[in-house]
Amino acid sequence: MSGARGGAARTLRVPGRHGYAAEFSPYLPGRLACATAQHYGIAGCGTLLVLDQDESGLRVFRSFDWNDGLFDVTWSENNEHVLVTCSGDGSLQLWDTAKAAGPLQVYREHSQEVYSVDWSQTRGEQLVVSGSWDQSVKVWDPTIGKSLCTFRGHESVIYSTIWSPHIPGCFASASGDQTLRIWDVKTTGVRIVIPAHQAEVLSCDWCKYNENLLVTGAVDCSLRGWDLRNVRQPVFELLGHTYAIRRVKFSPFHASLLASCSYDFTVRFWNFSRPDPLLETVEHHTEFTCGLDLSLQSPTQS
């Protein structure tokens, strides 16, 4: 599903598939990629859906099947047709939407489910980071068929990995070990370990306007903001969800706005600079809400 804040939702139902991640194209307005799996990702296949939206709604532009559930998707930052997905069989897949065929490349190094994948946005870099239930993070050059380096330190499954939009070679990871960690490709070691929640941390994101600010979402139903210059306590905490928070995203247009989605079926919009931070609760979904993205082209579209 893709909708607009405060407006009518555009919905597309694909029988037998559950959405796990959605990401707007950074190139084409209205184009959206969605990673899906059968049977809630427990068993069965997966499908990458590339969708276009217009006034009449959502339609499928391309679909690509994989033999295991797909849990995350990221667009290339240097080619409008290329995407990377990750799946339950421990592999990453590189796809070309200009070709109605199988993946261009498959990377097989993780030994368990890969739950997160992200393409670097900093100038001069073309790197992909992946996080797995095997407790490792790997960094890849998409033009090479193997990882460049592997990062270990988390003590449980890794749910989220995301590049800093400001600092080259720097990324964050969130884990079932209740921590948020900051890493540097150049040192291959962890820079900062933040005991972010007293619960599994399922998602993290980097503020687009402040290189020191990140947000985490956790099984304890809370969102917490972290300033890397002083991580002893969160700089904000947002409460309102009634089940685990599955994904959180900062706005690309406003420094203090973010969105979150949850197993409570809702998407919520927040302004953490306000005394009453909850702006809106959207209740379009009838099942767990796992994927969320905010459009780079429209400040009201998510």
C-alpha cells in the first residue's frame, strides 16, 4: 500500500504475498519497490514488486520472483533501474527493472536470514550494507561478487542496517541484543555501542539534517532519539504504539518529523520537537505493518 498523509490511501493487494519493505525510487516520482514474502516469511517464496502510481491508483510495472521470502529492498544510487533485495536464504539479489528476467547477481555469504539492506547515499561511494540473523554485517561493492568486509560484535540477530547520509563509510545497525551500534568501514570495528532499549531493537534511521541524530524503534513500543555526542540518555522518546515498532523513517523534508509503523497495524507521524509530538495515526492496514518509506519527491506521500 502507498498512501498520502491526511489523504486517501492507494491500495494494491497481491494474493499470497505479505509486504516486508517499501522504498520509493529516488529517480522516478510515483515509482515504488516492495519486498514481499509468502506465509509471513516463515516459508515459501518471495516477490519483488516494482509499482507505479498515478491518479487511478497503483499498478505493477515489474515483478520478480525469488525462491525464498524477500525482507528488504534498496534502490541503486547511480542507476534508476537497479535494486538490491535480501532474503530468508541468506542471499542478496541485484535486479534490473529494464530486464524482465532473473537477478543480475546473487551474493551468498550470510548463513542465515538477511533482514536489512541499504545502498550508500554519500558522494563518491557505491556500497551496500546488509544485516543478518547470523549476527554479522557485511559491506559490498555491487560490481564485485563478494563482500568487501564483515563486521561482528552484535550478540543477537541484526534487524536493521543503514548508512549515514552525511559521513562516508559510516553506518548504524540495530539488533535483538537491545543495542544500536555505529560502525566505520575504514576501521572494521564498532565505534559506538548504545544500549538503546530494554527490548529488541527492530529499526533505526539517520536524521537527514543532523549527522549526530538517529532514531530507534523497538519491541517495547517506544521510539528513542540518540545524539551521538552524548549517548547516556535519549534526547527524545515517543510513546503511542501498542505493539512492537517494525520500522522508523526520518522525513527527507523536515528536520524534526518522522514516521513509524508497527505490529499494531498503524502508521504514525511525529514531530519530536513539539510537547505533543504525535501528529497523526493512520489505520489503513488490517495486518502487521512492516514496511514504510517517505517519498523524496512529495512531502506528504508515504
